[in-house]
Amino acid sequence: MNVLTDPENAIGSGSLHFKLNRRQKTLIITGLCSALLIGIILAAQLMSNAGIATNFSQQNLAPSWSHPFGTDWLGRDMFTRTIKGLAISIQIGLLASSVSVVIALVLGMCAATMGEKVDAIISWLVDLFMGVPHLVALVLIAVVLGGGAKGVIIGVALTHWPSLTRVIRAEVMQVRSSQYVLVSRHLGRSRWWIASRHILPHLLPQFFVGLILIFPHAILHEASITFLGFGLSPHLPAIGVILSESMGYLAAGMWWLAFFPGLSLLIIVRAFDVIGDNLRMLLDPHRAHE
Amino acid sequence: MNSAKYVLGKALRMISLLIALCLVSFILVKNSPIDPVQAYIGADMMRVSEEQRELIAENWGLDKPPIEQFFSWAGAIVQGDFGTSMIYREPVIEVIGQRFAASLALMGVAWVLSGIFGFLMGIIAGMNRGKLIDRAIKWYCLTLAATPTFWLGLILLIIFAVWLGWFPIGMGVPVGVLSEHVSISEKLYHLILPALTLSIVGVANIALHTRQKLLDVLESDYVLFARANGESGLGLVWQHGVRNIALPAVTLQFASFSELFGGSVLAEQVFSYPGLGQATVSAGLRGDVPLLLGIVLISAIFVFSGNLIGDIICSVVDPRIKEDRSSV
């Protein structure tokens, strides 16, 4: 076994003639995942509500061609409910993680540029938010805000910034002490000039990648908190609602009520992960040539 | 000496964070739509008159200014009095004590199993970089990280309880038996599925981390030197790899208490396991403020102690960290 000659690279260069290179492959996979996500949001808009209306002639059907995910005890088509639920999750996740990323960006910049005291306070805040188990913090915020979509969005937005704040702080620290920034400062450039021309361009990729990487956590936490009964109202076809309702029917052998919606959620979360990782690889100059 | 000072500093920081947490959660709950008197009365709403409500509020000091209320609450907490749970009608500290013991058994099993298996999987993947088994383990871990814990629980429930019939569906103890009369074997029996769920999910993080660390170590100069000396295979990894990657893995595993607790809330809900996670959900849904605040504080102490233990182990075992700190 020889680990020193990297087998991944060896395979890549040996089969260059008939295979796409890694960058092309990465781009294609990223494109496919994005198409999947956009497709789900569009499909949810285009699907009629007829599928999720109560229909007692179609109760408790196992998966078939006309109902790929089966139907539930009210005769609602589970495929339609799942797609609509995923679209709701994606929208809530997007909103909550955008807020989180903005908080992280502002706090990370402040921590790195506004002196030791501010830095200490922000790192103490990060510790405070990381100290309470994530789910307990979400429950507390949801309860205090009286539950509902508002409680979920605010809860998820307020609890997902700490780790990204650390990353951005470290990034800003690094750029600030680099040679060209020091030169620029000695040439008499103002703080604002340095922040907007030298530091911010470095943070933009962090911003977008951070957004996409927070996304999976946001969606999973939204589904969890809804599953526990603190989140979205039971009338919405959210994945958490579908799964918590399904618990009463599993003993009757209706496995499809839980299996397909959860699996779809897993695929969506994984797709976001893949997009985030690939973007990071493409945007990071140190890793772009891998 | 140095590490004692370091640990003391960490402990002081932890206390300051806990005080802040008390303040923040008190303010949050104070401004929430929950009416504690309403939550306390619950179903007896019709039989309690307006005057009686006011008496209860006065008895609890709800008519006093919020700052005074905070200090009387915080003073009681310092003495270990968390108040009385409204839904269990027992002191909060006793409810938490009983439930935490059940949860601790669950989390302990999952923590040990996921730690051991995750570490082994990480080493296997790292030693076989780029081969099929490495890619399989990586794919498995990344997929697990994207899996909703409660969905995995439901799937295990469908397979083992509904299809195979090996386990009862839900219920931490058999129906119709007092909790004192439940034997240890029955308790263990009900622990298996939730613990399995948590272990399966918990493996991902530690395995990926260990794999990456091992790859870093294997690329180092001293491993190159060891290879030049003719060492290879398991012996090489044991001599030079494991010693270097064990410590970060242990720290990471202690730092995972927060996710472990969150996972146990979900797993307990799926399997109706009577632990602290289930109490959290009932406290939140039914507006039991004293219990909810108690759980927030206890779970935070749990997470902080995990981090603190990780830090202590690191600073005691690893001489480099001591040196690093004294030079800073």
C-alpha cells in the first residue's frame, strides 16, 4: 500500500482521454443538483391542489403508478404532499439561512476588525449560543414566540450563525495581516477602502458557500421542530407534519407514509450539501486545481 | 500549574455563560405569551375563580417587578431549587433527575458505540484512501449527516417493530406495570432501538474527522521516514497514526454532547422513551415554564461539562498544548 502516490490523481491523469476532468464533472453534478431543487419548487407551484384534497375513494393505497408515494388515510396523494412540503421547507430554509449568514458576516467582520474587546464579546456570544443544545434552543424560542412559521424561521435564523461567524472572523484576520493589505495601509488607504476593496471580495465566496452549507442544517432543524409539534401548523403539508402524522399509522403497516417523504428530504439535503462542497472547491483558489 | 490555571479560566467562563443564559431565558419567557397561572390551572379552568387566580399569582410573586422576580428565581436556583413542574406536579429537580438518568443511559450507550465505530471506520477509510471501501465509508457518512434523525428512527421502528415484531412499538416500560417494578432487562430491551438510532447517526462526524486527520498524519515527514525504515500497514498506523489522531477524536466526541442531546430528544419522541427529551417536548407544548427553564439550564451544563472535560483531557495529556498556551 503506497499512500504517497495519491491514487485519486493517478486515476485522473491515466484516464484523461475518455473521461471528463474533475472540474467539468463537478460543474455537471452541481448543475444537476440545482436543477433538481428548482424543479421541485416549480413543480410545487404547478401542481394542482386536487391531489391533496380529501378523497375517500382512494384511502390507504400502497404505492402504485398513479400514486407513486401511495395515499394516506384521507385519500390524499402523498407524492403531491411531499413535493409541496419540500417546497415549503426549501423556502423557509432559504429565508432562515440568509438571515443567519448576514448575522454571521456582520459579527465576523466586527470581531476581526473592531479590536480585542469586541472580539472577546463576540466570541463569548458564540460560546453562549453553542452552549445550549441546538434543539433545546429551538424549542425555547418557538415556545416563547408562540410557535408557527414565525417561531421556526426566527428560531432557525437565530441559532445557525455561530460556526460561520468563527470561519469569517478567521478569514478576515488572515486577509488583514496579509502583505498586500499592509502595503495598501502604508500607502495611506482608508479603513473603508481596505475593507471594501480588499476584504469584502474575499468574503463573498464565503458568504454564498456559507449560505448553501447552512441550508441543510436549517431544513433539517425546521423539519425536526415541526415533527416535535412546535413548528409549522398541522394544516400545511410540511415534511415534519407528514412524518409526525404518519406515526399513528405505522403500526397498521402503512410504511410508505413515512418512508418516501423522509427519503425525499434526505435527497434534498444531500443535494444542497453537494452543491455547497462543489462551489467551495470551485471558488477556493487553493483547491480549484484538485 | 499552567493547565490548572487554564482549566480554572474555562470554568469561570462557563459560570459567566450560565449566568447570562439564566438572564436571557428568563427575559424570553417573561415576554412570551405563556400565562403561568393558566398553564398551572390547565383543565380546572372553569372551577377556578378570578380571585383565586390572583391569589395564585400573588403567592408566586407574579405581581412584583420583573427584576425582583428574576433575583428571587435565580436565588432559588443557586440553592438547587428549580421550582415545581406544573405538568408532573413534582419538584423540577426530581423530574429532571429521574428523566436524566434514563436519557443518560440512552446517550451513554450511543456515545460509546458511535465513538468506537466512528473511530474505526475513520481509520479504515484513511488507510485505504481512494479505494472502494474509503469511498463507501465516506458516502455512508455524508448521507447519514443529511438524514433526519427522527426519520431514521421511524424506519428502524417499521423494520424491527412492525415487520419483524422483535420490539414493541413505543412505550419505555410495559403497559400496566409500575415504573419501580420494571426489571433492568426490560429497560435494556426498550433502550435498544433508540440507542441504535443515535449510534448510527453519531458515527458520521467522528469517522470523517478521523479519516481526514489520518490522511494528514500519513502525509507527514515522520511517516515518510518510518516508511523508509521499512514500517508499513497496521503497525505503522498503530505506532504513528493512532497516537496522533486519538486525542482530537476524543475532544470531538466530548464536544458532540449538544448534538447528542438534540438527537435524544428526537429519538425519545419517536420511541416514546421516558427520558429528558420527552419531558422537554411536553414542557414546551404544555407551557410548563419551570421545567422548561430547568431543562435549558441542565442541558447547557451538560454541554459545557462535555467541552470542559475535552479541554482538560487535552491539556493534561498533550504536552504540546501546554507549551502552545504558555507561549501565547
